[in-house]
Amino acid sequence: MLRKTLAVTLAAAVCLGNAQAADDTIRTHAITDSLFVLFGNGGNIAVLTGKDGTYLVDDQYAPMTPHIRKALKALSDAPVRFVFNTHWHTDHTGGNANFARTGSLLVAHDNVRTRLSSDQFISAFQREVPAADSSAWPVLTFDQRISFHLNNETVHSLHVARAHTDGDSLVHFEKANALHMGDTFFNGIYPFIDLSSGGSIDGVLAALQTALTLSDARTVIIPGHGPITDRAGLKRYQQMLQSLRDQVAAQLDQGQSIEQVVASRPTRAYDDELSGGFITPQAFARTLAESLSHSRADQSE
Ligand SMILES: [Zn+2]
């Protein structure tokens, strides 16, 4: 329960854009003796350490950088050589400029650079996000996949199209058998799908299917927000999203409007379990209906 409360607090801070809302404590969890997860204020961070230098997946908000550095210092004296961003949202990229300033190479999908380098508007929250300073932009970008070979590990980053945004990557630590999901997975709360950044429910479901294909019963699954879990936890999440998606699609097929879908409370079977976050059941139902309506409009063009 404590974990769930923490996840909810962090997630609420995420989308209100309030970097100071939660406390700044970093909690470190060891997956192996060289792979760790840092839980703090913002998206979950993966850390690969070793003699070749430290590799980070995501870097939370800018004010968290000193706290992250302190937590990293306890794991390794090596410099942070790479920072990989799973997507552009500021709770995952806010520390980019700080790490770039001290020599880290920023790496992400092409669309992460595109969105960080231009003004954005997140329609779900009616929130404008100005372009980041150029020092925060990824300097190495890719369109499908990129692999890193360091610290006796192989790390594959795989782009998943139009999922939480249009620039998401899954990050697979092959030897450690761990998978960072970025925000294609919110564990324990209704997910945010950023339609205005090119996200879609069908893309999220495809990303989850890819993750299931990459994983086995022993894989450690690191969600973008919430506690780590295993393949069974990921599978439950996929089944929940698939059943809600299919139900909303059926209602739209019957001719219901988006407002009628939302009013029918299609998520209610899951509300006790998942409504403790910043995405309300109504907001999630609306996202599903809007996402499926968009894809219908695209098909009929
Ligand atoms: Zn996000």
C-alpha cells in the first residue's frame, strides 16, 4: 500500500509539472550487482554500472540531479557516460542539460529530439511546455533500434511506434534479463496516454505485446511509474487495457458518442484497483474513446 501511495504521489507530481511536490529522496533497488532502479520524483531510472562508465535510462526533473548524483556515487565512481531517454516528457528528461554539462551523451528516438526542441502542448492537461534549452536535446538519435555494449552487458533500445507518445523506447538489458518499459507501463494506476504527442491505445497494446515477446518468467519489468514487477504483472496490465479497449470500441461501433462512452463508466470493474493516480476513470475512458475515434477517422480518410 505504501508503494502504491508513493507511486500515486509521484505520478501526480509528473503531470501537474510540479517538480517540488513530492519529496526529493531517491530510493535505490538492486536488480543485479551492476543494474539498479532509482525511485524518486519523476519516472523510474535504470542504472547500469561498471568499468566502462555508467549508463542511465531517464533522469527525472532537473532539481533531482544532485540527489540522483548522490545515489549514483554510492554505486560507482565512474562518470555517467550515457543518458538514454525513453520519451520526451519532462519527468524523464528534466536532468538532461545537467548531465550533458558534465559530459554525458544524450541518446533517444528521433522524435524525442524533435519534441524537446520545439514548443509542445499536452491537450489532456491543457498544458504548454516550451522547447527545452538546446543543451537538453539528444545528440545521438535513431529511428528503430540502437544497441549499447558496455560493462559486460548488451542493452537494446527498441522504438515502439505511437504508444505513450510518438517517441517511446523499450530498453532491454539482455544479460540482466530486465526490461525498462518507459511510460508504456504505469504499474498500479490508470495510465496516461499522450494523444497530443502522437500516442494511441493501440500503440500501447502493441508495445506491451513486444515487451511480452522480449520477456520470460524471470524478467524484471521496470515500469515508467510504480513498483517493479514481473511478466505476469505485465500480462495482467495488458489484459486489463485490452478488455477496456475492446469494450469502448464496441460502444463506439454501436454509435455511441465519446460523451456517452464516458458516462457509461466502462472502467468501473477496475476502478478500485487503479483509480488512485492522477488519471481518473473518466479521463482514461475519454482517452480510450478519443484514441479509437482518431484511428477510425484515419482509416476512413
Ligand atoms: Zn510520460
